[in-house]
Amino acid sequence: MDLTTLTALSPLDGRYARQMAVLRPLFSEFGLIRRRVQVELGWLAALAAEPNIPEVAPLSPTALEHFAALVSDFSAADAQRVKEIERTTNHDVKAVEYFLKERLQGVVSPEVLEFIHFACTSEDINNLAYGLAMAEAKEKILLPTMERVITAIAALATRYRELPMLARTHGQTASPTTLGKEMANVVHRLRQQRNELQRIPIPGKINGAVGNFNAHVIAYPEVDWLTLSERFVTRLGLTHQPLTTQIEPHDGIAEMFHAVMRFNTVLLDFDRDIWSYIALGYFRQRLQEGEVGSSTMPHKVNPIDFENSEGNLGLSNAILDHLAAKLPVSRLQRDLSDSTALRNVGAGLGYALLGYDSALKGIAKLEADPLRLAADLEHAWEVLAEPIQTVMRRHGLDKPYEQLKALTRGRAITRETMQAFIHTLEIPAADKERLLALTPSAYIGMAAQLCRLGE
């Protein structure tokens, strides 16, 4: 059976292939090979620029332009050639070295060609290749998409800042809030996690077989290898990791994945709340022409976007959680279990992007129903038990909480019931008038002001 979007085993490369186009150049096999080429060429250029390594002559402008073109113009055919070489070497990084020796014939001298992959272990190349991919994904894809989600929810917070809504703690009627304030809560949480992700550096190392520059100092003891490696890693845009075993310990990657997971968890919480608000009728969903809600019930408009978002965010967190727990653990100085696990980074981030896209699609359809919100509040006069008993406490009345509990718990309370009770209270006239004028929809505290903090 030929591999197509219909026959792909993973929905990321099947049903959702279009949405994954942005990640494919970074986390596919092609993307990994291309970054390996970039790192190998960069290391050769760094060696050529080191005056204490005279055997690697300084590279001409023409050679440097050729290096840059090998990376920028790296093609599917180039990647296929690397894979052909790998069938002989049975080693993916060594295949890149041999590919470059083929492609650089006549560009640099045969003596310089032998310095490709000089003193490197495969992990020197791989950790930097993955680091480059993750840094680009973070800056160009994850952070901007997260910001789009935050902006969309912040727009709901602004729009519905003063729209009263009955809160539901434990699913039961509770002190009112505003619809916008509940959206602002989410914005505040999401922004914290996005900013945390932005702060996290992506580390990288290039220090040899067990992290000690063993071969380096034997061949060239006069070179300051620690400074050279730091300069090379930082020029790639990564943070230098000076102390490692054979592998970069992946603590930074784990930290990055945990930040993404926390963002995902907050958004998943939002998805479930919006699902509930739709079920309560607080939100309507704008109809999409031709869309079907149920295969048998024509009336249905299902909250599928938020359900899809919830499902994909859960998958993302499951993968990223495993990677964050597994990658920093390596037996002694090296085992290869991280290598196969790292190939699933694209899947973990891919499901996250699907979750973000689905949430954005759902948010764009939301329209609050003020009449439904108002009706719910009008049937919840019992929520005023809280302010009444609080005012009673201020004025020292006997057992205020117990009096309101006896009046309201498990009973249907109306405006008339509550106001009749207020008339019996021996409190100052001004406080009594304020309580008599209070309605559930007006009992929102500082919700509207607080909402502005999260917009």
C-alpha cells in the first residue's frame, strides 16, 4: 500500500498533514539531516578560523558561500543521498560526513576534508541539530501561536468584561462573576506559561566522546577548546553547556517541554470550561454553512473544536511528559535510548499545535447569550446569602451564617423571600437599603476591574 495522507499510520501525517506543514521542515528526517549538515559545516568553518590549527586553511569567501548554499538549498534529493550512504555505513551521522566529503570535492582541499567531524562524537552533532530545530520551533511557531491563543481569549475578556455570570463552584450556584473575568483568569495563566517558555534557553555542547575534549587536546594542546566550543555553540544561537557526559543532558529540553505542557494544561482546562458554558447556554456557536453537528440529530451544533483541542492537548502532554522524564536519564556516560525518543519531538509539538488551532477555531465561533446568563442569575437569589450574612457579621447580629443557612439551603429562594428576610434585620438603614437594592446580577464585586488586569 502506497503511503498517502489516507494510508499514513499517524494522523499527523494523514488527516492533519496540512496543519503539520510548518513543523515538517524542522522535525522530519529531512529536517534533522539538514541541521546535521549545518552543524558539521559550521564546525569545519570554526576550525578553519582557529589560528592554532594550521592544517585547516582559512576558508575562502567562495568556500563559505558554498557552505551556506549547501544548507539553504539542501534538498530532498540531498537527504536521499545521505540515506543511500547510510545503507552502507549503518550510521546516520557518519553518512552525513561522507555526503559532505562528496559535495565538497574541489571546494576545499583533500586535507581539509579530513577535518569534517573532527574530534566529534555523533551526539556533538545531534544535540546541536535538535537544539537548532527546537529553538526555531519555539521562536517562530510555538510562541507566536500561543500568543494568538492568548489574544483571542483576551478579546473575549474585553468584550464581556461587565457581563454578569453566575459562577458555579462544585457545579452549584455560587457568587456571581462576569464572563469576561473568567476569560481574563485564563489569559493571565496562559501568559505566565508563554513567558516562561520564552525565558528558557536551549543548551548545546560540542566536547567529544565523553565531554572532556580528550581527542582535541591530544591533537592540538595549544588550542583553547573550551572557548572555541563556547563560541561555536553561542554563534548557533544556543546556550553553551560546558559540563556533560557523551550527551548533552537534555535538562533544558525537559524544561522547555514542561513549559509547553503547563500551557497545554491551562488551555485544556479552558476547553472544558467553554464546553460546559456552551452546555449551559452561556455561549452560542456561530453556525458554519454546510456543517453537520450529528449524523442523526439535525438540530445539534456540537462543541467539536474544543473537544478536538482537549484530545490533542492530552496527546501532546502524554508525549512531552515522557520525553521530559526520559531524556535527562542516560546510563553512565551514554546510552542510545534518547536517540529514538527524540525522533518523537515533532509529534509532541504537533499535537500541541493541533490543540491550539482547534481552540482558535472554536473561539472564533463563540457568541455570549446575555438573556440566558441573566435568566440564570434571576433564578439564583440564594447567592445573596453570602453578602447578607457578611453585613450581619459586621453589625454583630446573632449567628448570621446559621440564619442564612436555615433560610436558603436546599430551598428555592425568590427576590421576595430574600427581601422579607432583609426587612427583619436590625442594621443601619443605609446598609439595609443597599442590601434591598442588591440583585444577583449586580453582585459581582470587583470582577470588571480585575478583568482589566488580564486583558
